[in-house]
Amino acid sequence: MTKKVLIPVLSICIAGCASERLQVTVTDSDGNPISNAVVHVGFSTSHVIFGGGHTSSKKGGHAEAKTDTNGIAVVWFNCTSSVFGWHVEADGYYRSESYRGHFKGEDVIIPPAFGYVILHEHEKEGKTTIWRKINPQPMYSYCLSEAWGNAVNKVPVKNGRYGFDLRLGSWLPPLGKGEVADFYYVRNIGEEPLEDGSVAWLEFDSGCGAYFGKQTGSKVFPSSYGANTNAVFRNRLPFMFVKKDSTDKRIDWRDIATGDEYMVLRTRVKLDPDGKVIEANYSKILGPFRFGYAVESPCVVFNHRVNDPNLESDCRRNMLKQFNSNGYPP
């Protein structure tokens, strides 16, 4: 990134202003182009001069343009800085991620007072996928680092079996104020590791469990819309192991959910006499997710509606008032 020198607009215009062009292609999750999406571009300096005769609207250090039927928008501008950022918004869709870019440039200093940037690159292209809003609902949502950052809810370090309430974001008493255990954090109750070498694992009640999905790659809409009720829900998830080498034992930690995964959990299950699930609640935890002294920051979403697999949370209407979830991904 080239160094910026901010000077009066008049000086830059005397030096000459080229026309910069940003072309952005916007598609949905199926790869279809989205028309009438608005591409917003902002600049690292207020010294922006927009060329005339173009359809891009402009205001201050900001420009925007709408996509056509092919999902393509072209934003034209002249600027004194090589650095810019952009994102996309469209009715009925989640906002895109924010992107940064810059044009190759060269600082020119004219002693004693004037300087400007000569841009050697004037065109950029960008692509983004935005996700449709289907049925966002108020749910319980929070960041685990907030829940476990509280001294009352701190992750247990002693051996034992500890229940965690996903709805309230708290351990069960005496460690917290949780009411129902959605899962149990089990830490080496016996003196020896289990047959698979594990010394810590997540454990679920009968009929409960979790499966893993791949994140979408979007920070704004990182997971799918809902739970797959026909998936295989695993009842036990080991994540800490003892491995022997030539000198001594060592502990091998593994993420329960990696950075590109998310967990879908089925909990609070009621079974009929034949063992069939007749009631359940669904929730999700975004990876990376692990227990330990250093708490990661995955988002938790808990759907309090029984037998509703929808996990598309409207985090602006968070049911859990003790955490501020504005801006958390659905």
C-alpha cells in the first residue's frame, strides 16, 4: 500500500486526475446474478473527485452503483488515495462482507508544501456472494467469549462432568445459573484415559448430539439456514487426548469444531417408547470451538421453539438480554 499525502484538492487537479473504475459482480448462493444490488465504495481520504458523465452517484468520500441484469455494477471515480473499501447491499439479502483494495501508485512530493499520488493502475474487479434472507427469527444468541469471560461462567479446569445451558449461556449450578444441560463437558473423571486415548470430551443425553457442517466462507452469513433433522447426531465428541512418545506423555488438543466448521446440536430431547424423537431443540456453535484457558469467540444460536430446525437468527432481536448480540452473524 502506498503512503498517502493529503493536500488540497486544487493541487491534485492541477497535477491531473485519471478516471478509476471498479467493476463488481454479485451472485447469490447458487451462482445466479443479482440485479439492483447496490455496490458501496468508500475511500481512505475525503479528497475524492468524481468524473462527470457517469451513472455512479456520489456523496463526499463515498460512491455507489447498482448491478444490472448480469449482476454487474461499475463504479467510476477519481481519487487522491490508492486505498478504498467496498461492500454490497440488496433488498431481501444479507449484506456482503467488507472488502479492501488499492490501486498501484507513486507518491510525488513537490517541495516545500505540495504532494500527490500518481496512480499507475486504474481498474479493479471484485466478486462477492450474498445470501438471501428466508426466515430470520428472534433467538437466543451470544458470543462464547462473553459468556466464559465472566468469572461465574469460567471454563472448569478440574476433572469432573459439567453441564452447560446453551439457551442461557451458563454452566449449571454451582458453577453458573444454567437450568438445563444441553451438553456435558467431561474432563478425565477416571485415572486413565479411555480406549481411544481421550481424557476430555463432550457428552450428550440420550437422543441428543451434534453433527458438523462446513461454513459458507462468508463472515456475514457463515452457516446454512437450519438443522438437518435426518443427520446422524453424535452422542460423544472427544477433543483432548493423551499420546505417548519415546520420552513421556503429552496432551494433544483438538478443536471440537475447526475454523471452517459449525456444529448443529439437538438437545432437550423427549423420546417415545420406541426411542423415536418426538421433541427437541436445535442450536449451532460456529467454529473454531474448543475448551481451554484461551477462549475462542464462536457465536452460539439457540432456537427456543420446540421442533423448529430453523437456525437463521435475527440477532437484532436477541432473546438473551444479558448479551449484546447486535451484528453477530445469523
